[in-house]
Amino acid sequence: MATAQELIDEVRRTIHDENTTYRWSDAELLDYMNAGTRQTVVLVPEANTTESVETISNSIARQSLPTGGIKFMKVSRNYADDGTTPQGAVRYVEKDVLDSFDPDWEYDTTIKADGANFFEHYCHDPREKNIYYLYPPQAAANKKVAVIYSAIPTAMAAVGNTFPLNDEYINPTVTYMVYRALTKESRDALPTAFRQELWEKYLTTLGLESQQYIRVSPEQNIPPEAP
């Protein structure tokens, strides 16, 4: 795994800042690196996914991602009260289907489903990136489910820290850092077209990387229709 120092060294070679008296300090370039990883995850949420076992402490269906979560992806399964023993899987269902079946289902804790003591389904509206729904709502509090979501990457506080994303996102981050450094250094003299070129180079590098993957959405978990 690369370190922050390795990325900074590469950036310095690109912007011709390898003398002992630096124009851009390590701290400043580290700030650009942290901004770059955050920007990358905003544009490509799959760049930093995590799974955590969440305790559902209320009895309504609508739930929010933990602090730092920026895009919901999936609820994978139920967990027992100990938070470590996996239970039954939770499957995706369209919210409109449940709304048509029972308009008040989000707050109805008396629904009896096959697994009444666990959640059977989850719903998600892509317009609410950090919200998801669980069915059926449980009367008992503190039920546990495993949630997969995209999260803000861990900030690097020192040049010896490990780069927080996978290695395929090093090049986009370096390109972003170069963009930030050069646009600051030549804020007045740098032509607008060149600033745009630097930004588009970052997007292009990131796009070429992200095209290798299928963007994850809850709707991709819908099973195929039976013949």
C-alpha cells in the first residue's frame, strides 16, 4: 500500500517542486490529498465501501446511515442480538410495492411476516442517498442488521500514513493534487482553459478507472423474473 509521502513525492516531480525549499509544504499537499480522496468518493462511491452491523433502536422503517456514510448500497443480512452471529438474509424490494400493499406499513409494528422477529426486506430511493427502509418494522428495539454503504475516507494526518483508497485511485488523486497546486500557484496568470484542462484530466483519469466497475445500486439486487 502506498503512503502519503509517495504521492507527495510524485506530485512534486510533476510540478517541479523538488528543491529543498518547497513552494508547497507537505501539510498543504496533504490537505489536497485528503480533499482529493473525498472528491473521488463523492464521484465514485464504490471507491470506499464499508459494512457495519447497525443497531435499529426505533420501531419505524426509515433509517439513516451512520455518521460519515454518504451513499447507501445494501442491507446484507440480520444479526442476532450479540451482533456477531449472522441470521437470515435481507432482500431488496421496491418501496412502491409495499406502499401499494399497505400505505401505513412504515409505522405498523404488528405486521406478521414469515420472519416476524427479523427484517425480510429493505427499500431505497436513490434520491435519498443516506436513507433506507426496513420491512417489517419491529416492535422490539435494538434489532441488528449489516449495512453496506459508501463512507468518507479516513483523513491522512501525516505523510507516513497509508493511502486510504485502493491503489487504482492513486493516479486520480495525484492528478487532483496537481490541479489544486497549479491553480493556486497561478490563480491570476493561469488561463481559464488550462485550469479546465487540469480538472478534466482528473475527471478523465477517474472515469477511466471507474469504467472497469459496475456502479452498485440496490436495484441491481432484484432477482430475475421467473420464465
